[in-house]
Amino acid sequence: MQAHKHPLSAPYASTAYELTSFHFGTPGRGKKVYIQGSLHADEVPGMLVAQVLRRQLAALEAAGQISGEIILVPAANPIGLAQAIHGAAFGRFDLTTGVNFNRAYKHVAEDLKKSLEGKLGADAAANVALIREHARASIAAWQPKTDAETLKKTLMTLAIDADIVLDLHCDNEAVLHIYAGTPLAEAIAPLSAILGSHATLLAYEAGGEPFDEACSRLWWDLDRHFQHRFPIPPACLSTTVELRGEQEVSYDLANQDAAGLLQFLTLQGVLHAGDAAAQAAAAMLPAPLCEATPLEGVEPLYAPHAGILVYTRELGARVTAGDAIADLIDPVSGDTTVLRAAVDGVFFARSAHRHVIRGMNVGKVAGAKAYRDGDLLSA
């Protein structure tokens, strides 16, 4: 294992941040995997899972069981980790700019549409190598204007040419769920089954340029731009894994999730499970808990007025349109509004607040039919 330090702050800054990445295996010998935890710095479960992964990857490397390169960034947002408001951690938005730490990543396809003109050919592997070379150059040319942009450039420099990108997040309160690009539906299905995802949400473009999409969407955007005249596969299996809710921080869950991620990497040929029996065990997938559904089919539930929020359905419940999800009680009048699902689907995420004000997002239901467009992710 090698540890690399990446400075993020300008010289003579009053506060200096740096990012640490841990590197396992051998670059250029097999697939490249990039894993990061807690890009939203107040979403802690990913950081704990990364601690388990670091120990286990070090042991696997010592045993010669890593084929390829694995980069692990246990704490992907040192800037957000230093932020607090009146004693409460605040790691979702940059307090300097107000920008979400998981938005506004560079979509390199716009540069590559020009730089690759006349250079692609009939060999898919050669095209993949060339696209990665140009993607690295596009990120290298990015001129950050803030520490947060420098962080984003650093993370993309580590990940933009990876075969697999696992971005570990969590929701406010939720069951485990996954976001990925629509062209990755088949490739992501084993991970969904292994981790026990209750909702696997797919989109060609979610909006806002989140990190996972910045690593993967370039492939199908380029394929569409060049009108499918050259073989351009979706060569980066990039996904956001939402590890339940913010309070779901335990050794048992971290060990379970780390084991699932390592099983997935074994299936991908990045890790060797040892003897034939262990390899066969790694290939045994549990029955999936859900089928993939469009991100455009997710129904956000909003509070129509302020009040006390009492959930009447458990997370992970399957609901039909019209089913009650929660009661919203006016604390003065006592009047109660029943919040109901408008689509059939899985109630997979909700608010951790029990008093809410008008317009707050208080839940999400994953429906099977697309009906929304525009920016599909919450702020």
C-alpha cells in the first residue's frame, strides 16, 4: 500500500487542506478501481466502510490477491469535514460558495468531442485507451478557482480513467439504494443484489453533474455524438451507493458492506478469492430485492405545510398510489394532513426531521414509470 497526499489549498492560505489516497496493487495490470467515502462529509457510513476496506485490501495485497489497481480515498472531502454550523456538522455544501460538493464536476465529453475528431477507429480497446488519454488531458487542463474546485479536480484526476468507480454516500434516513447510468443496468445488477439494494435508480443524465456521472456519462455521450460509427463501450462502471441513513454507523453494517464490495470486485476479476471453492462462493449471488427503475420515476414527497411529521409506513415498504406514507400535524390547530404516495413503488428514503416546514422533501418513492425530467437529484 502507498499513501499519497494531495494539497488542495493555494500557497499562503490561512487554512490548508489536503486529500489522502491509498493505492493498492499494480497500475496497468488489470482493471483500475476507484473507491471513495463521504464526498458529502456529514454522511459518515462510507468513511467507516473505507476503514474496513483499507485493512482488508492491505491483507489482500500482501497475499498477492489483487489483480490491477485499487485507489481508496477514505475521506473524500477534507473541506467539508472541517465545516460546522453551531456545533452541527455541515458537509453537503461548500460554505464559501454554497455549491453542493457532489455537483458541478467537469463533463469532459464536451472537450473530447473536439479533440477526438478524426482519431477514433474500429478497435474498441484502442478507442477506450484513446478516450481515457484525452479525458486525463481534459482534467489536467481544468483551472480551479477555489479549494472546492481543486478538490473536485483532484478526485477526478484519480478516477476519470478507472474501469470501476464506487462513490459511497448515504441518505438522511433510508434503506440501501444505488444510482447509476442507464447503459450500466446489466453491469450494476450484481452489485445491487450483493448489497441488498431496495432501489436501483437509472438515468442517462441525472442533472447537476454529480461525481459518478462525470466519470461514466462521457462514454455514452461520445457514442451518441459520433453517431455510433465507432465502437465506444460504457467503459466506466460508475455508481453512487447510498449506504442507508446518516445514523446507520456500526461495525456490523460496515463489515457487511465492505464484504459485499469485495465480493463484487472478485466477480469483476480485480480480486482473487483464493481456492476454487472460495471463488465459487464469491460468484453466488443472492436474489435481488428489486429491479432497476428509472430515476425519472422517483416521486419526491413534499410537506404542504409546517407541522409534526409522523411516518406511518416503514422504509423499504412497497406502496401503491394512494397509500398513506405519513401524517403531518399542525401543532397549534391539531389538523392532520395525510401524505400519500402518488405512484406505485418502494418507499426508500425519508427525512430525519420530525418537525418540517412547508416545501421540505420528506420522502421518496421509487416508481417503475418515468414521469419527471430536468434535474432529478435533490439539492
